Amino acid sequence: MIKYVSGDILSSDAECIAHGVAPHDDFKQGLALSLRERWPAMYKDFRHFCHTQNPKEGEVWSWKGAGGPMIVNLLTQEHPETPESHPGKATLSSVNHSLKSLVEEVKERGVKSLAITKLATGVGGLDWNDVKSLVEKHLAELEIPVYVYEEYHKA
């Protein structure tokens, strides 16, 4: 069941929060920055994962800390060209592959509820209508509440 909502995804009661980033992302802006500030261990673990596994666009990486939600980082954007540069743009192909992997991850881990952003439409630069059709295509098969945060409002 997909439900479109507005608000602050970090205030969600969902068991899992999914958002888009780039491989080797420094989490310097937007929701990624808020996640980095709230769960610095997640960012540290993500950096370690990137340095040891060299992930590619279209993959996902999950993290669960004590007492917080599971965070699924969908690698929807091109990796930054240098450590000082911003991530590149997202592609519909990467979003498509990441959403497929997200569905598998949610099912394997028995997640009971999911919150997701307007994936790849900010820094990623994609049109929400294109991404929304992929979100609906993949996440509609989940038999759990899926909250899509279409509009941000600070909690």
C-alpha cells in the first residue's frame, strides 16, 4: 500500500527509511547531511563500505543502528569525480535497479513499513513523474505500508 505524504521523513515511524545517494558520497547536502548528523556511525560505515567494496550505481547499502530505523542508501547517482566535488546526476536505469534491490532487501529482512523520499529528484536532477512511475511499479508489490514523502516540511 503506497501512501503519498508530506512532512519530515526523519520523523517517520517507519521501520525503514530509503533515500538516494551516490557511491562514495560525502553526505554533504540535503537529507544525506541530516542522516550524517543524526547517525555519524552510519556515514562512517558507508565510507568504509565504499572504500572496501567500490559499489556501483544501481546498488543498495543498508545500515541499522541501535534504536533507530534501518537506513537503505540507494545508489542512484553517479559517483563524485573528486572527493571535493558533488555527486553526479542520477539515471532512471540506476533508480530502477536500486528500487528492485530495495524490494528484495525489504522482503529479506522482513521490514514492516517503509518511508522513501522523492528519490533522485533533488541533486539527482530527475523528473519526479518519471521516478514516481518506477516507485509505483516496484514498491506496489510490497504488502506493507510504504510512505512516499513528496513534500518536505520540517518537523
